[in-house]
Amino acid sequence: MHGSGEEREEEQELFEHHRIVCDPGQSLIRLDKFLFDRLANTSRTRIQAAAKAGSVLVNGRAAKPSQKVKPLDEISIVLPYPQREVELLPENIPLNILYEDDHLLVLDKPAGLVVHPGHGNWTGTLVNALLFHFGKLPAVPGAEIPRPGLVHRLDKDTSGVMVVGKTEETLAHLARQFFDRTTDRRYNALVWGDMPEEEGTVEGNIGRSPKDRTMQWVFPDGDQGKPAVTHWRVLERFRYVTLVECKLETGRTHQIRVHMQYLGHPLFNDATYGGDRVLKGTTFTKYKQFVENCFGLLPRQALHARTLSFDHPVTRERMEFQSSLPADMEAALERWRVYVQARPMDALSAGLPKPEDS
């Protein structure tokens, strides 16, 4: 997952899940040693932090590292991905921080900022910015500089709320919440077309497109990809485009973008999924110019991570964070409001071009 370019990543969960069923002849050894021996590239420290956060389950119940493994035990562990081995340099990139304490940080990511270093993007990323920010924190004697840890991400051109863990225990606890779907993530998206209902749910496995590896694809039969669920509801209608709220149950690569395209309503100005051209509306030249002007105001897919809710890993308090719509998305929405108000539906009978069905 770390190896792909950030420009190809949507909100994506950055953790791994392992399920192990012990053999009938399994000897009685410590759980942390058992997992350390079985899992590649995993330190005893990571395993113990996951256990402390309640992310190691034996037969469905949280287990301590010292617990003895028995024959036929079913073990489940969720681990946040380890940091890259590549040396990353701190960079002074401004951050819009919504909340911060000793355990975690919540920020409002602008569009255009790559989250995690990857192929072609080793500098100028959110991780570089976080390293600079954390480097200015008071250092604990004998401790290394905290390295930012991610359990989810937003793609380069998606804006909005993200949470970052500062400690192994926080990362493990957050990873478990994302895996158990107890977080609440809601996005605002402007999509092409007039949605036929007021709300709905899209279910369809998502995986890499068989035709283009930079794109994702919906496999409705579930024969490929990973399960993905998106709930949507209409917030505002503009006749030719619709503002919707999308609530994620899962966090697959490009999930909202590809699910909306699958419904026949790609995101406004989403070049990857065909939303960067006039898909609905009239053949009127002035209308086409109006849409082009909106593309100019919003030169990216119209997707914003509006709210994020989760339980604080230490205090267990439920926390909710919101991010206002960024200026580019707000400007495009205001243009659409003015456009449809100036052209009520009864004007069609006055000889204006009829909206196409396509």
C-alpha cells in the first residue's frame, strides 16, 4: 500500500489485519512470542502496544501479551502499518491543526497536499510537515522524536479532517476503531446529475481496475476486490448536479469516487472517473461555458471530508471534528445556486434548450 503514488490514493485505511487459528498440537507459549514468531516484519513492541490497546483478540476477547496460547485458539490482531524505512526529512509546511494533545493530532488537510511519501512524492508531503511540527515538541529524555503515524489518509486532491496518532498505543487503538467501523466519517461531494432518491446505500466490492491500475473498479458480484459500503443522502439539488453527504463504513481506495461513478453520478471535475466534462444539462453554449468556469474555480474533484468522529484512545471520550467547506468548493456551489435560481424550470417552456437525458 505504501508503494503506490499518493495521487492515486483515496481515503484508505493504513492497517493490517491477521487471523490465525492455532494447531491442535500448539504448545503453551506467551501470546506476544507466538505472534512475533508468526508475523513477518513485526516487532514485539508493536505487538505489545496492540495488545494494550485492545487490538489483540483471542477467541473474540481482548488478551494480554503474557496470556498463554492454547490449541485451537482463534487469534485476531490489527496493527497500524510501520513507518517507512526511507529517511524522511522534516519540512516547514503550514498545518491547520484542529486539535492536539500528547496522544494524537487532528488536522484540516488542504486539497493538493500529498499525505504520505510514495513513488514520485518523497518531499512536500503531510508526513514531512508533521515531522517538522513534532520536532518542535518538548522531547522526553531518552526518547526519539515522535514520528507521525497514519491509520487513514485522504487522496492528494481531497480536502478535510484527518487524525494522526503520536504513539504506538494510540495508533493501535485508532486502527482497531477503523477496522471495527466505530469511527464516523462523513464527506460532502458534488456529483453529476439529479439523484433519483433522497438517500441510498451503495454496496459493491472495490479493487483495481483490470484495464487501468491507477483506477479502481466496482465488482458487484463480489468475485474480486474488497467489500465496500457507502451511505449517501441529498443535501442540495442544482438540477444538473447534486450536493450529497457520503458516510463511509469502509475506507477503500477512491471509494466515494468509484461508487458514485458506479451509480452513474461521477464527482464534479473528477478527471480520473470522467467527471471533468459536461455530463448533464443543456446543449446551450453559455451553459457549457458556465460549467467550464466552475471547473476553473474548483480544479479538482469536488470531495471534502467534512466530519470525523472517534473515541479518544486514552480518555475514551467520543470526539467529533468538523471542517468547513474550502473556498474553492464553496465558490463552485454558490455559482450553481445562482445559475439554477436565475433559470427556473418553467423557463424551459419559454424556448430555452431542454435538458438532455444523457
